[in-house]
Amino acid sequence: MRPLAPRCILFLLTCSLAVLHGLSLSPENCIRPTLGAELTFRAPGACLHCNQAYSVAAGDFNKDGKADLAVTDSSSSTVSIFIGDGNAGLNLGMSYSTGSSPHRVAVGDFNNDHQADLAVTLLYSNEVLIMLGKGNATFQPGGRFAAGRYPSGVAVGDLNGDG
């Protein structure tokens, strides 16, 4: 994994973001920025003067107790995984080709294996792509599902209560 040079896409990653996504982080793993502080990272494929990253979701993709990020980038049709180091740093893990303008991303466990998986809306193919996590910050295809016209949002929840 190589560290990324700061450019283009702004993320303000705080402990509250991790809490919103169900992570339990110890205080030393939390980023505590001062008011107005921000961390800047460039997603692979993003040009220096354009910002095509539409969505970011936090999860613990490698099971180390530190927040990691999944970022969609429609200019390169990818989802990139950034591995958190617990010291306010992120390193590029892998980038995955999604096809057809990935828009939003959400984290959940879709196959009940206790690994963080991703749901990615594909805006122009009218689909949701499921990427199954392996627990080591890598993902494999899990299927594509019809989602109606121009799916611009995605949320994860147990709507039928079956766990």
C-alpha cells in the first residue's frame, strides 16, 4: 500500500463518522480535528481540477478496529478502498472497476459472514452492485441487481427483521 498525496477530494473523517457506521473505536484511534480541520486525499483516477468522487462510507474492512473508507469515483468508474492507520492517515488499498458511473456507496453485511460488504449504486445502468468483503480489505463480486431509474442513493438496514 502506498500513501496518497493530498489533492482534489476533501474528507472530514471524525469519530462520529465511525460511530454512525457501527464501528467501536478506542480513543487513540479517533481523529480529533480542530474546527475547520480537514484531511485531503486524492482518489485514483480523479483529475487535479475535477472532483468526481460522489460518496464515501466508513467501515472496518480489514478487521483491525480502525476506520477504513470506500470512495466512489465516477470519472474512473471505480470504488477505492482507503485503509486507516489509526493516526489520521489513510493508505490506498485496492481500486475496483464498477462500470457505469458509480454514485453512492453503503456498508453492510449482505451474506451474513460477519465481513463488511459494499452496496454501490450504478447511476446509468440502473443497478446496485454488491461487493462482498473478504475481511482483509479486499472485495469480490457479489452480484448486480436492478434498482430502478438512476439510483442516486443507497441505505442499508434489516427491513424484514431476519437478522
